Amino acid sequence: MPDNTSPKNAIEVRGLRKVYGGSKEMPPHEALKAVDLDIPQGSFFGLLGPNGAGKSTFINILAGLVNKSAGSASVWGFDIDKHPRNASAAIGVVPQEIVFDAFFTPREALELQAGMYGVPKAERRTEEILAAVGLLDKADAYARTLSGGMKRRLLVAKAMVHSPPILVLDEPTAGVDIALRQQLWDYVQELNEAGVTVVLTTHYLEEAEALCDRIAIINKGQVVANEETPTLLRRIDEKELDFVVDKALTTVPDELAGFRVELTGSNRFSVHYSPEVDQVNRVLDAVRAAGLHIVDLSTSEADLEDIFMQLTNEAAAEQAAGEA
């Protein structure tokens, strides 16, 4: 049996592939295409990608809910084929779909889940977990009476009952209001600081940028990026200067023709530039040379959403070119 005390990587996959269909009624669809991915132990790892990219398939394979077509995967040092029960016990998954038993209360649901994982009654943390996800006051209400956001938080609570070393959150804050979302993240960050590896998929890119120390982007079943968050944010070496000037513009002045300029209003425009190629002073000199007086000026840098869109668009273009 593998040593699961302190694996270097909480999750390791090699050549992971999943093909759905393959019959006359359903042509084959390759959801995962030979994915190689390591998720470091103790990390707060973001797994991002557009709808249909393969994120949920990846998670469901790790959780033992979907059978892979090829490749290997291990969870906390346990191969999911050779040691499925150990692998399953090492991971807590919050699914994207809201699935619950309408006739159980949150307290009963957590107690039942803990029993299924063999957690002794003396070691159960039902009250603590319900409080952490903001459901303690609803502990004895039937789950069917909970709001959509509360039901999603109940799924998060259920994933935590057996204190897994890996917590996978698949779109956990969809439908959750801002205040409770922050409460949830505070608790998850505490878990991460205590050593729990957290894997997050989310459409809130600002969440991933703020929370994750490492991010992988998957598109059409392939990993197109996998880097530490600060490194990934530097992938687009572009800044933007936003100008408000004293004259109305209908065309870009000739003095600014060497830059990428976008007119954003009658007297507003943006200049996109690479700080490694163009200095801010060159941009400002060109604006003054055009006879424009600067009324206001602001600057911004590329964020995770810019990188996400660039990488997924590039991957789609490459795949289309390869299929042509």
C-alpha cells in the first residue's frame, strides 16, 4: 500500500483520457485528452475553463463517479484503480449540481454522511461545520425548505464531514450571496492554512485570482496553462493608459498611429502598450505632440480574465487549424 502520510502532490494524473459515446446513436466525444497534471500538497489550486472544457469530468473521475478511458490518477498517494476506497476517503467533493435528500435536515444529512465515511460519533464536527457554512440556525429544518444558496452550502458542509486532506469545490459559490460567500471563503482559507489542499473551479475569476496560489486552465479537454498565479498574470505583458483630453476625437491622431489605440468616447481613448517595448513617457510625448491636453489619466493592467480569454481563444484556434 502506498505511503499516504505526506505526498508531494495531493493529486497526480498522467495521460488521463475520457471518451463518451462511440455508438451510432452517439458519436464519440473526447472530454479529456491525455491530461497530465500535478496538484501540490497544501496548495489552493484553481482549475478554470469554459463550460464543457472537461473540469467536472476530471473531478468526477477523481471522486470515483466516472470511469476513465485511459491513463492513471492518484489521490493523496492512492491510485484510484488499485485503492479506490482510500482515494475516495482522501477527497471531499462539492458537486456543481445541487443534489440532496429533501426529507433530511442539515444536521441529519451531516450525521448520515459522517456515518457513511465511518467517522466515530465522538469525532464528528457537525455543529462546527454547520456554523462555518452559516447553517447552524437551519440545522433542524428540512432541506427542501432551504434556499438555493443554503442548499449549496449544505453540499459544502457534507464534503467536510470526514476531514479529508483534499477538498474539491466545483462552482461552490454559484447562487450564494456576497456576505455568505465571504464567510465560506474565510473558512476554506482557514482549512487551507491548516494544511488542507483545496481545488477550486469557479466562473468568478476574481475569486480565483484572489484565493489561488496556482492555476491551471483547461480548454476542450486539454490543459493550456498551469502556473503559479503571479506567473500566469504576467503572461500578458500589456498595460493600458486611459485618457480624457480637452478635444473631441473622431479619428486616432497620426502621432499615436504607432500604438494600439481605442477611441472610447468623444474625448476619451485608451492606449495599449507593452512596458518592455514602450515606455510611458513615449506614450505621453505622442499625446502631447498631437496637441492634446490631458484632463485625466488612469492606468490598468491585464487581469486573470484577460489571460483566460487569450489562452482559451488561442487553444481553440490551434485546434481548429489542426483539424482543417
